[in-house]
Amino acid sequence: MTENLYVVSCAGHPGFVTTPAAYREFLQAARLRPLIATQLRRLREGADLVAVGAFIRTAYFDAELPPELTESLLGAYRQLGRAGAELVVGAVTTDDQLDEFLTGPHEIFVGVTGEQALLAAVKRCWGSLFTDRAIVYREVRDIDHLTADIAVQVEPMTAWSATRPVLADASAS
């Protein structure tokens, strides 16, 4: 697989992982940082956590991916050589400060088929950085939400990957 600033190969098995640089490029291109900051300010002033989280996640889902990022994702997808194959697409946290409280708050999608579904799943995984549970985790620990990074692992859905969990090192930048 051709690696670039936005995607890298999964070590030891078919698939790829988006880099933190891909996530940051998406945030910048979609101008999400000011929106996130405003919503978090509202939360700290007493706004409902569920409403704030939903608003931020919806902004992620509705945002356009920048063309160069879209091309990197689709190029990596096409290099898997399995057009129409079902994929497993899941968020991989890059934060070393996480503990067992945060295990499992991010999205994973099984059976993703097609280019548009892949792009939508990647955005939903990135948006899962703002689940209610993840927001509370960072708020309680005074972790800056805007410095948190997240990656997305994409791999073909095979008997091996469907029955055996795979951990990826998403710290590449």
C-alpha cells in the first residue's frame, strides 16, 4: 500500500489506519475547532451534555472531507483490492492518558461496503471523539478537547478479523 501523510499500512495484516494528521486536516478544512470550542463553552455554562455532544457529532457528519484527504482514503481503500468487500471501520485512540473508564466509547462499524459508506464511517469514527462519555472523561480530567487526536483503522472483514480483535498503533503523525 502507498503510505502518505493521511494513511499508513496496518502492521501484519491488510488494511490501513488514518493518521492524526488526517484528523487534524479534516478539523481545519471543515473549520470545526471554533464550533467545538463554542459548544464546550456552552456545556461549561450549563448546557445539556447530550445536546452539546450531538451538535458536535452532527457537525462532523455533515462536514465535507477535503479533496486530498478523500483521495488518500479512497486510494488506500482501492489498494486493498477488494472492491465491494465488507470492511470493519473503527476508531483508534491515540491518547496515552486513557484508562479503563474510556474503553469502548468510540465507534466501530462492521460490514461497511462502498466508497461513500467508507467516507461516512470515517467521519462518524472521528466524531465519536465527542460521545457524551468521552466529553465527560476529558472534562473531569481537564484534558483539552482540541488537542485530542483520533485515528481510524480500516480492514477487510474476514473470518480472522471478525473473531479476533486487532490493535493498531495510531500514533503515527
